[in-house]
Amino acid sequence: MVPTKVHLVGSVALDSVEEVFRTAGTLLGRRLLRVPDGEPGGRRLWISWQYPLLRSLPFLKADSSQPNQTSGFLPLQLADGTSPSEIRFPELGYAREARASYQDFLAARGRGDLPQDVRFQVSLPTPFAVINPFCTPKDALAIEPAYENAMLREVASICRAIPDADLCIQWDVCIELILWDGRWPYMRNPFEDLHAEIMARMKRIAQAVPEGVELGFHLCYGDWEAKHFIEPVDAGKLVEFANALRGAVSRSITYVHMPVPIDRSDDAYFEPLRNLQLPSKTELFLGRFTVTEPKLLRNASRPQPNTHLISASPPNAEWRAAELLRWCELCSEFTRKQRQSRSP
């Protein structure tokens, strides 16, 4: 059996970038179209590594009266007397990390640890996903544009340093999706027209990625203590969001990743995929490697032609590569049969 494709979302709990490339390349081989660096160090905790940077800036101060209910961080607000012209962020660190890891990527590919045609994947949080949780409601929307500009400068720096043909940029969409879902009581909606505001942001961050660079969207229900913030009722909100992306983003979208809760392999979860309207060339990745049975779409909806049933997002648990490979092997024959069943 020949597995088809595997998507690694971002964080991989191995000790070094070199180990991620060596392990992923050795075990997954040609199944691997793109590979992240595993997000070692502070990036292992996703946006949390940005908080010290924000705390260090003179135009922001901490509000000790209302600690964040999940992270415990003190929310940040504009310092007294701050004018709009003073809100400017320095480099955020993502481009610097990407440039260093790309050198490891080139070395790994040169040694044969990675396939020659694999791309280097840079996974980035949306600007809103950083500012909305860390800043007070009264000031977040005033702070966000400057942070977005800084993040887009990071994207530009990454794209200057890494050739288009070697690069994939993935936007991690979590806070926006939780708001879109609307059920988590700890997430505030700061907008009158939530959908329009979110899609305007998706359009801007997608346009920052050059057409020759692959563009992916990782739709996420969060990860706190190895659990989603809330579990999706079904794939309905994910499908809504993905369809809205198609309307908002003018450039090509290489792939969309949607989560599958560990305990969901029932038809009802996947039924909304009947309404998915991604472009024919956009790949859809479903699931997590912790799902142990390759039955996700056996009797459920009919997905897009480029649907794959395997992805991995193991930021808070040891990545057992042998288990992941076994999952790939289990899925491969089923995926091939799915493809054949859709052939005219």
C-alpha cells in the first residue's frame, strides 16, 4: 500500500529542527509535500512567545485587574498618552526563525533526509489571533493594525529570503474560527459584522503571500491542555468558513486543513462537507493522527477530489512517528479506493 499525502500542521514535539526534518523525511518520504520546522523553543506554545515582546514595548502597559482566564497573562492596554503614530512594532521574530530553519532545511534536503521537491512550511498565527487574546477590548482594535503591518513585514522578509518554489506559508486561524462558531463564552466578539471583518483580514493576509508561494489555512478549534477550546458540533462551521475564504481570497489557496475531534468518526460530523465549495485545485486535509480508524468518510459525504484523511498536530504530546506511519499506511488503501470511486 502506498500512502498518498500527510500534512504536518506545525508543532512537532521533537528536540530539534534537524530531528524533525530527519524523522519526517525518513518516515514519510514522498507523502510529505511540505514540512514545518516543528516550532521548537518558545514557538511550541504558539502565540505565547509573542507576549514578552508585547510587554517590552513602551506604548503598552499591563492591566493587573483582569488576568486572562486561560493563560493567566495580564491583558495589555495602551499606555497613557499614546498617540496612534507611536504604535509601531519591531520585528516579531518569525522571519528570523524561518531564515535559520530554512538553512537546516537546505542541509537536510542536501543530505537526502527530505525529498527534493518538498517545500519548507512556515506556520504563522493571524495578527488578530495574537492581539485579541493579549490586549484589552477597549484598545485591541487600535493596536491590531500596527501588529498586522509588522506581521506582513515578517511575511515579506520570509519571501525575500526563501525562493518561492521552496516555500509554503500557512496561516493558523483559531481565534477567528472560535468567534465564527460563537459558542465559547470566554471569547468576546468585538465586531458589529463579524463575518465581514474576519474575511477582510483573511483577504489582507492572503494577499501578502506571493502567488508562487504555496498558501495554506489551518482552521483550528484551539489547543489548551491538549484539548480544543470547544469541540465542533460537526464540520458545519468549518465548511462555512472555508467557503467564505473562497469568496474573500483572490489568489489561489493551496490547501485547507480542518480538525476532526478524536472521538468523532460518525457520518453526522462529516455530513456538512457536502456543501464544501473549495476550488478543484485546493487540497483539503482532515483529521488528526490520533484517530485510530481509517473510516472517517466511508459512508459520509462526498468530499472534494483533493481530500486527504490524514494530518498531524501533536504540540502537547510526544510524537510517535511509528504510529503516524502506521496511520498513513492504514489510510492509504482507503484513500485510493475513495479516489477510484469518484472517477467517472
